[in-house]
Amino acid sequence: MDWQAAIREGLDEDWVRYLLLPGLIALALAITGARKERRRKLRSDPDAIPLLPWRDISFWSSFAALFLLGAACKVWLAG
């Protein structure tokens, strides 16, 4: 079996393109936001304003990741 063809066929599925990949990107953004927020809390001046609102970015990307990955799982299980 040609593994490159199998990957190519898997990535051509609509649910992978529109649900799984954006869900994984949102999950990576949520993890990055959580790490940046934790790093901000541990520094000497935690009240200093960061360049980006990492707490909000982490929250909303976590919500998007749960929604998109849940929908991808539902479509995948449905066949």
C-alpha cells in the first residue's frame, strides 16, 4: 500500500479540511496561550500589560478547538 496516496486521500476528505485541521490549529493556539499566560503569572511583575491578551486567546481557542474536534470526531465516527 502506498502510504503517500493514503495520506493524500485522507486529506482530501472535507471533514479533515474543514474540521480536523482548524481544530488542531486552535488546540495548538490554546496550548500556546496557556503557556504564555502561565509565564506572565510567574514573572516578577505579573500586572504588566502583555502585548497580546493571552488569557482571552487561550479561552476562545480552547472553545473553538473543542467544538471543531468534537464535530470532526462525530463525522469520523458516522463514517
